Amino acid sequence: MRVLVTGASGFLGSHICEALLQEGLQVVGASRGKGVLSEIEGVDWRFLDITDADSVENFDFSGFDAIVHNAGITFSRKPRRYLEVNYLGTKLLIDKLIRVGYQGRFLFISSLSVHGPGRAREDDIRLIPITPYGVSKLLGEQEVRASSLDWVVLRPPVIFGERDRALVGLYKLMAKGVVLSWKPEKQLTVAYAKNVAAAVAFLLKRDVSREVYLIGDVTLSWEEFAQKVMETLGVNRRVVLPLRNWMVDFVAPWVGFLRLILRLPVDRHKLEEVRANQWVVESRKLIEEGFNPPFELEEALSRTLSWCRSKRLL
């Protein structure tokens, strides 16, 4: 099987490429730059900018048995940029594939954010994203689902793992023994990048079409997640920092300083996500259909934090 992965040089995209190579598939990675793909032997890299009509038009999509559309952005200081990349970029790609008569599989990487806060299942009728990012992913997903392609949609939650720098600021706090404790308690489902990538490989091998899947490894409170990180790092000291939603409202005008000091990809929209009490994947549809995540939380965190240390991020 010959597979094209868009956004291949990014965090999740690179893990997807590795997972598909491990399955013995022929992988072509498309992105605006080679990035970490230079470290992954076996990926045939091609230039593709999904926001540029000429780039999409000139790309040769023939000969692919499957396309994993992972290209997108998760953070931008300009809200319209989400629409340009996650929605309009997806639309450009879909339109081109329809015109050239593409007949292969099409797996779209969406997001839990399309549901909005709460406990999510695939059969949810009300999808109410609360951020520009969530809206853009929902619009992109709607383009996919309305198309004539043989599509499958995968909606991951917060993803962590090697090569991700978005959570490094939080890891640094936890390395100092700082625990964020919300009242009322906030829960979130997290997923390890290699497990998400394994799910992509699993779905490409299955005879499923026009199906939506949620994925999540484990659901924890912020405090429980911090404790797991600290145990992995061998941190014994513990300083509990009690947090309330009114504090989020208070710091919102100075969110730029938070971004600078903690080096977290946050803006006022991301703070709105933080205010929600639950971002939880309730479904076990993937597991029930036979998917077995290869990595447990403890090993996933160990691998992630070891990578951070190797890059001197901790």
C-alpha cells in the first residue's frame, strides 16, 4: 500500500509516518519543509502547501492507495489563520482529489475540539466548538464528510509525546514539583502520539468507510496528570497551586505574558478551553473494534520526558 501523509514533518505527522513504515507500507510525506522527516529513514518527502492553490494543483496525487490528511495548525495568534489552513486548505485538497477522480482511502485527522466541552461520543448530534481552532476543524471535517471520497475521520484529544514542544512549559512546572489543582476539578482525556499513529495504521487496514472515531488513552484530572509526570521524573517535592476559573478571567488580559514566560501556546481562546470542566472521550468504539494501543501511560510519559531531557528542554 502506498500512502500519502500531509503535514508529515509536524509532531503527529512524523509519528504517523513512522507507524506506517513499521507496517511495511510505502510512505510519501508531504509538507512545506522536511523538518524531522530527515531523521526518519524510508519516507519519500514531497513539497506541499495546502493553503496554496498552485501547490495543491501541481501536486501529483496519482498512485496513492490512501491519503492521511494530517496537515493543519493547532495554534495561531491570528484566528483567521485557522480557517485558512484547517478549513480552506482541506477544501482545496478535497476539490482537487474529486477533480482527478481519486479512488483511494481518505483518513482525516480532526479533533475532540469539534465537540466542545463535555463527554464526547461519535454519535453526538450537537457539535459546538468554542474556539476558532475547533470551528475550523469542524468545517474541514464537514467538507470531508460531504464529499464522495471513501473517508474515515479520527478525532484525537490532547496529544503528547516526543517532538511536541507545546506542553514543555507545563512539564517544567511539574519538574519543580508544582501541581495545578482546579476547583471544581477539571478532567481531560489525553492520548500518546504513537498510539494515535497506531490507530491510523489500524484504520487503514480495516474495511471501514464513512465512519467517525474518537481516540483517547486515559482520562485524568490536571492534578493526576501532574502526579504521573512527577513520578516519572522522580520529583518528590510537591507544591499545590490551587486554581479557579476567576483566575483565568483575571489573567486573560495578560495572556501574552503567560505565553512568553511559560512558553505555552496560549491565547484568550485557549484560556476558554481551560475554563471548561471536561474534555473527555467517553467512547470506546476503537477498542471494541479490536484496536489495542501499544503503549501504556507510564511508558508513554517515560519516552516523552526522556526525549525532552535529550533535547535539554527539562
